[in-house]
Amino acid sequence: MIPLKRHANIALFYFVLVGLLGLFLRLFFVTPLGANFRYVVHAHSHIALLGWVYLGLTTLIYRLYFRNNHKSKVYRRIFVFTNITVVGMLVTFPFTGYAVLSIIFSTLFLISSYFFAGFVFKNIPHHFKSNASYRCIRAAIIYLVVSSIGPWAIGAVMATLGNTSIWYHLSIYFYLHFQYNAWFVLALIGFLFYIMEVKGIQVPQDKFRRFFRIFNLGLILSLFLSALWTDPPVMVYLLGGAGALLQAWAMALLISMLRPSWQLLKTAVRPFPRKLLVLAFWLLIGKVVMQIFNAIPFFATLAYHYPDLVIGYLHWIFLGVVSISLLAYLHHFRLIRLPAWPFWIYLCGFALSEILIFYRGIALWLGWPFPMEHPRLLLGMSALMPLTIYFVFIYNYVHPPADPKKGDSEFLLAPLGQEDTTQRKA
């Protein structure tokens, strides 16, 4: 049996490290430090995406689809190999930046993600393949693999054009786009559909197909938003704007799918994680709105000249949409315990730090004053997040969640394509 609760706690530990690295970065603006700021940024971003989020998502995917799979040894080896690469990046990036050892560990991580993708595609039980949840998960993993084109391209660009080339930055943005907007978001939506399917809540196939097509088309076209800082032709603005609008349309379709089943969903998801998922969904809507604004040349130029706006946007997605959703799902499926009061402290830290980050960007743009103590205020507000996640980590280490009772429907891995017909009618 795979110790998935331990795996979830390992992901939480990486989240703690991400927060501590973030605080260390804040300290650069408060006091001189004998470290390389850019090197620490590399470590911070890699552990955030590849430690906390990646391991959280893959642990959930295994929990939902492969818990009783006889290939558990294969998954265990992939998990161990992945952690070796993440730890390798953690101990090399802060001291060397992009150098031989850090590049080796980054490359090995990409290979481990291919192993995981192959494991899922090869071993997924046949009865899941036509379900809306797995179609989202499968697409998310495909985009995970597609995103890796970016890191591979970075090496080629650095060897030929150097890290000052626009293609170097475009390679990074390609990677981040398919990570943030595809792999993360589609996987999280897939988990919601899974809950609906297991609970016997019907997912309208015609609406789902429309949502799925529009979401993916919008996702591909919105990639052009990542190139607007290069002052491209008007067509690039139009394509990026069309992608942002299509993603907004997809969100509207998702809401129309969920609305008729809302009362059933309220009983399918436990109260506290349900509140978290609702909050994360509203933050997701906010992300889509910001994407639409970014398609307008004025705002695209604004974001380029004032990096705080971009940092605030990325934190909005990572600390808000993705991390809150992940915590909710890990709690719902009893892989972690998430007491309510630490989360609300986390939320306060997230909200206040976002206000301070966005305010700085807007203040620099409009010439507004901002307090001289702004860096210290931001450091203090940001500290609330790793402190609360550390508490949650220790709490789960000492008091792991109880195993589900026999018969709990959210844990039944029965063939979802063959649910009881009376339950489906209900």
C-alpha cells in the first residue's frame, strides 16, 4: 500500500520551504544579504511548481485512480526519483543558479514527469477513460508534457542566442503558461468532476464537450498573451484577446454545468473544503478577468513596465487559485487534516500581501506615495503563510487524518461508467 498521507505531507513540507524562500527574497529589500537574489528566485519558483504543486496533484491523481492498482511499486519508484530531483534543485539553485548540477536535476525532473505521464496513460482503468474527470486529467498531463518544451528550448537558446534574447524569455513564458493555465487548472477541474461522478451527479456530456473544446482552444490562443511585451503585430493581440475571451466563455459554461447540481454538490463536498473551493473558483474568475485586460495593449505595456503587477498576478494564481484548491482537495479526500483557523490566517496573509504587491505596482504607475515601511510590511504579511502551513505540516505529522470508513462514497473507486442506475437518476 502506498503511504499517500505521507506523500501529501511531503508536498506540504515543500510548500513550507517555498514560503521560507519567499520570505528570504523579501529580506533582500529590508537588509543586505550575502546571497544571489536571482539564484534564490530560481530555487523558489522550481520548488513551488515542482515540489508543492506537482507532488500535490500527482498524489491526488494516484489516490483517485490507482489506489488499488497492482503497479504501486512503479509509482513508488517514480515518486522517490522525483523527490531526488526536487531536493537536488533545492540544494543547487540557491548557490549556483543555472549551472551544471542544477540543470542536470531539472532535466531529470522532466524525465520523471514523463515517467509519471506514461504510468497514468498505460495503467488507467478502462472504465475511467470516457469520464469527464479523466478527460480533464489526461489533457492536464498532456499539457504538463507540452510545457516541458520550454525548458528544453531554454538550453538551446542559451547556447546559441544567450539569455538576453527574447526567445529565452518566450521559452520561460511558454513553460509557465502551460503549467499555470493548463496542467494546474485542468487537473483541479478534473478533481471536481470526479467528486460529481462518484456521488452520482450527472455531468451533461453535451455541455462538457462544449466546455472542453472552448477551454482548450482558448488555452492555446491565450499563449499569445505571453508575447505582448515584445510589441508584436496587431494579429498577436487579437489572437491573445480571443483566447482570453474564450477562456471566459469556458468558465461561464462550467458555471452553467455546476449550477443545476449545486444542491447535490453541497452534500457531496464537506463544508470546509467546499468553502475553500468556492473561494478558489472566484479567484479563478478574477484570473480570467485579468487575462482579458492583459489583451489590451495599454495594460500589456503597463504589466511589462511594472513587474509588481505580474508578480501579484502569478501569486494570485499560485497562492490563491492553485494552493487553496489543493489544500481543499487534500483535506476532502482525507490525505491531510486542515484545521479552519490556520487557513484563515493563511488567507489573511495572502490577501494582505497581494494588496501590498498590487498597490506598489499601481503606486509606481500613478505616482502615488507608498510607505517607507512597505518592504517590512510585505515581509510581515507574507510570513503569515509559511507559519500557518508549517503548523498544518506539523499537525498532520503528529495527527494524520483518519482512514475513511468503509463505504464512504467519495473513496469508492468503482467503475464510474457503470454506476447504479437508480443513483444516476437521482
